[in-house]
Amino acid sequence: MPELPEVEVSRMGVSVHLDGQVISDIVVRTPKLRWDIPTPQLQTLIGHQINRVSRRAKYLVIETAAGDIIIHLGMSGSLRVIDKNVELKKHDHVDIVVGAKVLRLNDPRRFGAVLFSESGVPHAVFSKLGPEPLTEAFDSQHLIAMCAKRKVVIKQVIMDNPVVVGVGNIYANEALFLTGIHPQTPANKVTKKQLKLLTTVIKDVLAAAIKQGGTTLKDFSQTDGKPGYFAQSLYVYGRGGKPCLKCDSTLQEVKIGQRASVYCPQCQKDS
Ligand SMILES: [Zn+2]
């Protein structure tokens, strides 16, 4: 599943090709992904210039003066900017045409979304989102306040969008490992010192992943291949049963809120 770093790298990859361009056509081949695609509204943007491509949480926002196109990659979505004559592949659902090029959304599992919002009117999908993890709005004071009265386990708190957006399962696992916090520690039992460190580590792991993904930017204009996903060096995610890379103990796996959580029983002790 694309997490925040992949979406940010997608944003960087496509914005190079889209910023300042005029939308010449919008083709919707599939009426519904996760939600109905508002084709008539989207098509009102034909003829308008793309001012910029921004990101909020895991949503990409293609901004014009007349309104925005909001794209979510869901479980399996990917974007490419290619020549508009490139033959369609299976699961190519939406094209946003700019001159001779096209931004093409492919999504085999169809959990992604393409939405429209009027200019200056925030879409309802943004209404309950907390701060962006890589901004100053997400700081240790905020996380300490969010954890103070919560008995739910810390892993679920940092994955809760109203607390902070875009910390998905991979980075929640990694950040807790790097901070030495057991993922099942109740949030109100995590010390302030640990939460301070956790805030910094969350920013660091996300920034490092974006930097690493930056090397794949050229893939966004290639016809083949899957852009936006990159090999990552991970300590715990997907490594249950394998040795800890720090202490050689066997990594344990538990389900927390239906999601696989891997931790080192030695490096991440219950507090
Ligand atoms: Zn360990």
C-alpha cells in the first residue's frame, strides 16, 4: 500500500510534468473506484491551468483556479506521466491529459479515489485530519497532549489520522522499534521523554523514505514499471520471526487493530 512517502514521491514525480500545464481532456473509464468518480464536475476543469500539485495526508491535490482534482492511491494505485498515445493497460482508470502527455491512474484493486472540490472549499475527506508529520504543527507537545488520557496502545494512537496523518503501518512499526517503545504500551504509560523521541523519529523515518524514493523520480515518465514504490531498508516491518538487526533476538509478531505489528522483545520492552 502506498504510504505517505510514496505519495509524496508521486507528487514530486508528477508535478514536474503538470505544474503550469493546461488540462486538455479528462477521460474516466471506470465510473467508480472506492467512491463514484464525479466525471461531469472534473470535466469542468478542462481548459484550466494546473497551478500546482500539493499533498494533504495521502491525498494528492491537483490545483486549478476553478477547482481541484483530489487523488488517493488506495491499496494499489499508481500514477505515471506518459505520452497520451501510449496503449492502455488493464486497470488504467483515469487520464488527465495535458497537451501531448497524460497523467494516468492505474489501480488494480480499485480502493483508490478521484474526487473534485470547488476552489477554496476544502473537501469533506480533509475534515478530520490531524497535522502533517513533517510540519512544525506535529511536535512533541502535541503528541504528549494526544497520549495523556488515552489508554489505547501507542501504535494505534500514532496511526490515528486525527492525531497525525500519514503514519501508516510500515512507519509505525519502524518508528516504535527505533524509539524502543513496545507497540502495545498504553499511550498514557509512554513517558514524555519517549514521546519526544518518538516525534523526532517519526519525522526522520518518513523524511528518509522520501529521500530514498526520490531516486525513483525518473520512473514517473516511463511506460513500464511501477513508479512510487521503492525498496526500503526496514528493521522490523515484514520481518516477524527473523533476527533483530540490533540484538539478534527473534522478532515477534502480534496483531494490533487488525494490522501486523512486529517488534523486538529485547529492544522494545513493556514499560
Ligand atoms: Zn533487538
